Amino acid sequence: MTGMLRRGYWCECSTEAIRGPQEGPVLLASFDACSASQADRWVAVALRTISPALDAAASDEAWTWLYDGRLETRRALLRREPCTVTITHANTRITWAIRPVLFLPLAHRQAAVLPACAEAFKPGATN
């Protein structure tokens, strides 16, 4: 059974209000990474993308992780330890969580018998 499993990392980004009505974290995105480097790169790209829109303190948190914390995150992931990266912007806490997982492969579509209507589908048809 373990031969069918693939090691990887499950990555999530969520936000949570820290003032006002608190309804718990809201999942914004998820990603299945094949390697530790791919997982921490996902967070790094997100932080670089949003940093111009963050307030000064949150931007500093982002760049501190990019320059100082990213290496430690990568080391922890290589040890198969879960990691989180959190920044606070205005009234919102943004958290990226990465945890090691074993992915169970899904059945190959080629091996499945598709319904007859799948064969009738013609891309670009208007009916």
C-alpha cells in the first residue's frame, strides 16, 4: 500500500479577522506541493505578490520571512515538520500553513469507462 502513496506537502492560505466579528479562519487557497522547495516557493510568491498592498508593518513581516525565515521553514519541511507563516495586515491575520502528507493517487481516467455522452462531446459545438 505504501508504494502507491506519494510524499508531498499540503499548503493552505487562510485569513481571520482579529478585531470585530470573529467567525474563524476562511480558507482562501490550497495547493498540493511535490517538494519542500515547491511548498515554500508558493508562500514566497504570494508574499512578494501582495507585499506592495500591505501596510508597512505587514510588509516588514513579509520581507523578514522572505529574507530570514524562509530558510528555516525549508529546513523544517525537509525534516517533514509542519510550518506556518503568519502576517497581520490591518484587522486581518493571513496564515500560510504547510504540512507534510502522503498523497493517495486517484484512479487514472484512461482506465475508466466514460459514459456514452462523453464520446458525443465536441469542443466548440453549440448544441
